[in-house]
Amino acid sequence: MFTHVMIGAKDLAESQRFYDATLGAIGASAGHNIGDRAFYSHNGGTLGIITPINGDEATPANGGTIGFAAPDKAAVDAWYAAGLANGGTSEGEPGKRPAAPGNAYGAYLRDPTGNKICSFCQLPAGE
Amino acid sequence: MFSHQMLGSNDLTRSKTFYDALFTAIGGSPGIVDERGRIVYAHKGGRFLVTRPINGEPATFANGSTTGFALDDPVQVDRWHAAGLANGGVTCEDPPGIRNATEGRQLYLAYLRDPDGNKLCALHRITSED
């Protein structure tokens, strides 16, 4: 469904450190910087982080969340820890998410700009 | 890369009209309202949700953020854009058309703001078959 998602960054270098660490924890390579933006491509999707083209400061949405797919529980935990260690703040500790489809396990963070993001995996049946 | 995307809404009825039109214009189905009142669209392996903010504050759009949807061909991009304009969306950036990207690639792009101001993009990568 998605080609790409762009996320605004107040400080591109700071956001790149954050996404290098968090997306690295779920298997993506480090971001490719091309000036005012950096791109991450992984498993057919692309995330871009960008300094807003209108020149105003990047601001987070209220109500919006970008969900990243993780391969397993350990990757969700590593994603969350990497975020906290690289300028992110917790928006929900790793744990089972019974309201989400399937046998979901997820965690929530705010990136250094304040954008709300999460990482989810499916646990094996019975876990 | 993505498990899902969620955007905020201040009027879910208005949002459902808008996004139902976008998804049906590209061969998808109208959204399903889940037990939390969120509108859920499942299309080509992806999940897209529209929700009232859980903190009770008004929904606001991000500055700098855009959600990009993968479409099959330029006709579908044009349909997507027209459906959005006819159902409460507002055009932004340049009109639908070809953009030259890096490394000689060409993209067929269209941009909309949804009724809450969230910025959306429809993208088709031009190939020799177009």
C-alpha cells in the first residue's frame, strides 16, 4: 500500500542518528543522506526524514503514528532500547498488544522531533 | 518496512467519506470501523488507519510529514487525486504529473491534504510499460 513515508525533522543529524539506531535494530541499513533529507529503504518500503520544505520548524501530528514492522520480539525490544539511547522518549513500553490484530507485540516511542512511532511484530502462537 | 500508518481526524464521518473515495478510486474497499471507532483500510498487504487522537485533544497534522501511497499507473494517480478533491481534500504541491527524480528515474506524482490537513502523496514509478 505504501511507497514511502516522510517524517519531519527539527534537526536532521539528530533524527538520522535516531533512525539509524532504531531502524538498524529491525534490520535496515543506515540512512542515505542527500542534503536536507535522508532515506531508509527496507523490505520494499522507504522512510524519509526531512527538514520541512516550507522552511518552518518540523512539528509532530496529534493522532498520527507510523508503524514499523519488526521481525520478532527481540527486534522490538532492541528498537525501543535504541530509541531511548538516541534521543527518543517512551510512549509505551514493549509488551503484548491484545487490541492489535493477531498475537501482537509492540512498543511506542517519540522521535527527537516528537513524532509518534511504533514497532510491531507477531509473536508465535501461545507466547 | 511498515506495519501500518495511522493519521488523526477531527471528524471521522468526514474522513471516512474522503478515504473511502480514495481507496475505491484505486481498486480498494471502503474502510471498516473497528470497535474503537477507528477506520481501518487493508489494501495490498498494508494497513492504514484513521483515528480520533487518544489523548482527547484535536487532531493536528505534522509539518514535514507525508504518507505516500503506491499506485499502479498514472490513470490511477489522476483518479485518486480527483476523488480526493471531490470529497473534502485540497490539492497541494504541483498538479498531478511527471517529476524527474534522481538517477534518470521518473515518477508520476500527485499530492493532497486530507480534510484534517494531513499531507498525502500518490506515487507511480514510470517504467517502459507506461
